[in-house]
Amino acid sequence: MAKLSSINKNERRKKLVKQYAGKYAKLKAVAADESLDESERLIARLKMAELPRNANPTRVRNRCATTGRPRGYYRKFGLNRIELRDKGNKGLIPGLTKSSW
């Protein structure tokens, strides 16, 4: 089980990303638009820099839904490798079967 503080910090980041998503997307589109004047693009980049650091989507870490473990994360299931194997062996994940050869 991951530290509760790490899990909570990540949840706060998710909330901030969601809050600033629209503003961040608009500024990013302006900054990437090469048809605009260079000064307008620079202003957009500066405004992006003024946003809270944790409003950037890349700051959010994928974590296991049950344990909060950040490593070995499978996006399709939202679980880490250890939980995926445990739940798969118990038959709790539909369509997942244990391979044997």
C-alpha cells in the first residue's frame, strides 16, 4: 500500500488539472499555432507559466485503484501488476484468464 499522503497529493493534482483543463487547452492551442504572431504565442506561454504547476496534466501519476502503487500500472484495468494477477487468479476480472503452457 502506498503512502496515503502520496495518494492524496495525486488526487489534489487530478482535481486541479480538471479545474484548469479548459484554460490550459486554450493557451496551449494558441502557443502551438504557428500562424499567429510570435509575440502572441509568447504571451500565451507566459500565461501558461502563471497557472499552478500542478494544473499541468503531466504532473498526474497513474496509480493502482486498490493499493495506490505507482509502478507496474496497467491502464486498461486501472491496477498494478500484482493486483491484476491476484484478481485475475480469483476470477474477479471478466475476460482475463491465467495463461498456462
